[in-house]
Amino acid sequence: MLTRKLLRTAWSYKAQFISMILMITLGMGMFLGFNMEWKTIEVDTFKFFDETHYADYRLYSEKGFTGDDIKKIADIDGVDAATRYFTQNIDIKGEKNKSLALDVSENYTVSTFTVMDGEAYDENGDGFWLSDKFAAANDYKIGDSLTLEFQGIEISGKIVGLIKAGEHMICVADKNQMMPDYNTFGFAYISPKKLRESLGDDKYTQINLISDTEKSELEGQVKDALGRTIMVTPKDDNVVYKESQGEAEEGKTMGSVLPVLFLLIAILTMVTTMHRIATKEKTQIGTLKALGFKNRRILRHYTSYGLFIGLVGTGFGIALGYVVCKLIMSENGMMGTYFDMPDWSAAIPVFCYPVMAGTAALLTLISYLSVRQQLKGTAADALRPYTPKKMRKVFLERFKFWDKMKFGTKWNIRDLSRHKSRSAMTLFGVIGCMVLMVGGLGMRDTMSGFLDLLDKHISNYTTKVNLADNADFEKSKALCKELDGDWESLSGISLDGDTVSLDIIHNTNNLINVIDEDNNRIKLGDDGVYLCLRLKDKAEIGDEIKFSPYGSKETYTVKVLGYNRSVMTESVTMSDKLADKLGVDYTLSAIYTDKKISEIPSSGLIAGKQDKAQLMDTFNSFVDIMDSMMIILVVAAAVLGIVVLYNLGIMSYVERSRELATLKVLGFRNRAIGRLLISQNIWLTFIGVLIGLPAGVGVLQWLISALAGEYEMKLMLGPLTYCVSILLTFGVSLLVGFMVARKNKKIDMVEALKGAE
């Protein structure tokens, strides 16, 4: 009997049941989807790093490392494996704007790769093991010939295998490139034997090693072993490891805020809805008690509603979460353009399991508590229909202007005061919808503004010319003058024990600029340095700092002139005149010029060339990923807003059916009553927007600092974001208001008005 009643009751409240299931599905789906995303990154990238023996530390020396050096490093206590390593960006002969990072791991136990197709690695092999994504984008196949040009030397061979490598899981040419572009840049490995035959000798400027030793201890051991200071960088400072784990950390941050808001709104709305349904079922509960059903059985019956909603909603939420995760984390998904790895198996954080079980249990408890309250008293008490609590005068009625208010205004104020919990939940739903929309659309605005800043205010060049590590200083300057360009020198320094970049800039042509916190161009002074915003805690303006370049015994003391907004790296920036005055030993890393790539002659000094337009295209690819994620959030926010407001609107309609019927008896037309219902929604929406806008901006500011701190982005919100967020929120509210108002035409006045007094 009770089973049939359960089905009949569920059908009677089908709108509420469907909306509650949808809310739990959406809340659980977004919560699981975004948390599965970061966990998938964490698990799959670590697995790939482990398979390819990703290096824990990298040692750099412009002079190179000898065979004796690697033996000394390998003998250090705590070093499990070490290899001399060669990596250099090299142009492909006969291909316009195409280049490869050419890598060699002398001891193939560190920094290896996974063969996807073709021959296994051979340390005496004569061919290329080429990135499979680069090959696919440029129509290269196994057996094709490939020729690279490096400082006037040609390196030729056949493609013998297609690979993926942990060292190039995020395949970018340098720090200025945010997203991979396999149409123009990839990577390839060759054997140590082929490197010797091609270049004539071993030119290893890097040692990669695997060790659990702390960095400070390892630096001392390396210095003792080699007799000189060497730049030692942990994997945390390597772009591939840093960015991949940064994505995981950003996912954790995102998963702890917006998706939790989805789930919280769903659960809180469930509390209000189940309480109202239990109240509406008061007469039915009294009838069951009068028929002899014990309280325990009635409790089990009505508690099963919450359990059913929890189990079904959670089940659908798991499916939705998997879909959301796969939309982001799959080879053909959003992050497939960023990560290049063989395994994309979805993973779920351990804490999500108790959250799923706890949500179902909480919804069951909510049903239990809602019904238990209605079981108090005798069957006769329960049979009496629900009567609204006695209404007291609201605070505004004490003022004289109350009598001058319109009837609809008074009626809505009293109704909001009587049903505080429903009104609060409606307001909370609107605020949540607004926060999600402002956060989603605002993040897109901020990223677009950042790219515009990078394109038009920082980078004013046409082509970036990357110079070889051993390029002659005077010849490099002469090449810069020939190209009528500006130049930049990048090197590693130790600042208070931390490894940061020393950025020496010569920008008389303003082709590459430095900007301050307010995005204004800085004219570099010649009597001090500028710290990036992430190093702001190192020193105040006017203070002095000390730094030591790696590979040098010198320590320099300089004054801090100001702070600059660094796009990619933690850096100390100075002018070339100051560097010369201090006697800093440096080489040119890159030249920025207005000439096109085709106008720049080949030179042994040049390691590669980058077209700024193509570089900006990779940034736009990043924006496309962000757009997709923001679309998911905004659409989910709109759907959540519709479901929450519709559910609460229907509940409000049911609660006020007697009042609405009374108004109809008194002669109010359906249109007038509809306006009353819609106007109350508009009031709550207006208040929700006023609160939700600054709340959304605050959440977005926090997200930017947490998610994109390494890019030193500045919050930027365009008027379109405000307009779209407000219009969408009001649109959702009006749509729900019209849907609820239409139900007034079908109200049964006799049914609504009858009942015991």
C-alpha cells in the first residue's frame, strides 16, 4: 500500500521531485567533474613522468660538462641516476617557420621517451625519434627524411619512431609561448652517437639527474664535486613539471569553490523543499496515523523520498561528472591541446566517495527530520490541515508611508516576511547564479585583457630571434644592430637562496617593454633593478638586494627602483647599462625585430625564429580552452538558476494557493495576480544582483590570484560581462516567474479555500 502511495505522492509532486533530482545531479556532477579533472592531471602526469624517468634536478653550464664531470656527479651520495643532456631549438631545413627541440640523453636511464610507433630507442641509431603530434600536424611518417640546420651544420636522417616524452609533455619553444603549436614546433630525439658525428664533439650543457636530496644540500655537493658553482634547478622550476602540477593545483582551487557552491545550493534548496512537502502532506500523515500506521513506519515511508532523490541524483551526478571530466581531460578534449601524454584514464579523488555517500545520507536525514516534525501530537492534530503561522505586523507598518503603498507592494512584503526561509533560499539561488556568471565571464575578460596587454603593450615586435647558447657576444650585438632590433639576456641567479631569472634588457626601439603594476610602460633606470610582483616581499622600493649569477663567484648589490609585472617568470630586471656598469657577465638570449622571418638571413648565431603572430595564436588556443570551461560554468549556472527558482516558485505557489484563490474571489484578474507573483521574484532578483555582483568580483579576484598568479594578471571586467550577467539572471528570474504565474489560471478555488478553520 505504502509503495503505491509513494509513487502517487511522487507523481503529485513531480515538478518538485524532478527539480530536486536535477539540482543534486547538477551539483554533484559539477563537483565531481571539476575535482576529477585535477585528480586526472595529477595521476596521469605522474605516471607518465615515472615511465619516462623525468629528472628531479637539472644542472646548467654554458661551458658544458665533460665526461669526468658526469662521473663526479653520478658518484654523489644520494644521486640515483644522472645523464649529460643536450637540448636545443633547431630549424627544419626547407620548412618555413618550423622548428624542433632536438634532445639527446647520453645515459638512457634519465629523461627518456615512450615509443608510440616504430623502432625502439638505439643509443647507436642514426635516425630521428619524432614527436607523434608534430608528425601528425605536418604529415611526417616513419621512413621520411628530415634535415635540421644548426649553426651552419646540417643534421640529417630518417624518422625511425614516433614518440611522446615527459620532458616535452607541454611542448613549447620557450617561456614566451603559453600553448603548444604542433604546426610550427615539436621535438625529436637522436642518439649520442649521431650527436657526436653531426657536431664533431660532445656539447652537453646540461646534466639531468634523479635524486631525493634537498636542493640546498645537492648544490653544496655539486660545488664540492666540480669545484665551481653550478646552476641547479629542481623539477618544480621546470616549465613542464611546474605547469602540469600548476594545472592540478588550479583545478583543486577551482574544485573547492565554484562546484562546491553548486552542491551547496542544491542541498540547501532540498532542505526547504522537503520541509514544505512534509508540511503539505500533514493531512495524509494524520490519515495514516488514524488508520493505525505506527510513527516508525510512516517515518520510513517519507524518509525513502529523500533517499530516492539522493541515490538517483548522485547516480546521474556521477555520470555527469565523468562527462564534464572527459570534456576537459581527454586526448580530444580541452586539455588535449595542452598535454601530450599516452594515458588519459579518469581518476577520482578519495574524498569524493564520502561526499557522495554523505550527500545521499544528508538528503535522507533532511527527509527524516522534516517528517518527524509533522508526527508530533495525536492523529487528530495531524489531520488538521496546515495553517500558516499568525502574521505579525512587519517593521515597515510602523511608519506612515505604509498606508500610501500599493496593495501589491504590501502583499509581497508581508509574504516575504511570513516565508523567510523560502525567500532566503530564492535570494541565495540568485546570488549563487550571479557569482557563477560573473566568475565565468569575468575570467574570460581578464584573460583577453591580459593577451591584449601582451600583444599591444609589452610585445611590439614582429619576429623573435633566439640565439644559440654559445653565440659570440659582439657578433650577437652586431646582428641586433643589423636587424634594427632590441635584445634581451636571460640567465639564472640566486636571490636569498631562491633561483630566479635575471632579465637584462636593451629596448631603445620599444619593441619589448617592461610595465608596472598599473600596466604602464617603465623606462628602465640605470641605477637600480626592478622586482617582479611575485618577488615584492623580497624588498621595499629603495632597499638594496644581493644576487649571485650561477657559474660565477661574484655577488652584486643593487638598489630596488620599483616593481614590474612579469608575464611568465619570477625575474629581476635591469638595463644593459647597469649590467655593464656592475660588470655582470652575460650573453644575448634573444633579439626582437620588426623584420619578417623571411627577411632575416641564416646565421650560425641563430638557434631559431618565432613569429609573434603565431605566438599569439598559441595564447588564443589557451583562451579557447578557458572559453569552453567558462561556457560549461555559465550554462550550468543558468540551468541551476532556472531549476532552483522554479522549484521555489512552485513551492511558493502551493503555499499561497489559498491566498491566491481568495484574491480571485475578491475580483483580482489572473493578470494582476501574475504581476504580484512576478514582482516578488523581481524584488529578490534585484537584491540578489546587488549582493551577487560584488561577491562575484571578489570570488573572481581570489580565483585569479590562486589560478593565474604566475602570470601576474590584473582583474579586468568589461561592461558586457556586467550586462550579460545581470540580463541573464533577470531573464532566468522572469522566465520562472512567468512559468509559475501561468499556473494561477488552473487554480481550483473550492479546493484551495476549503479546510478546517
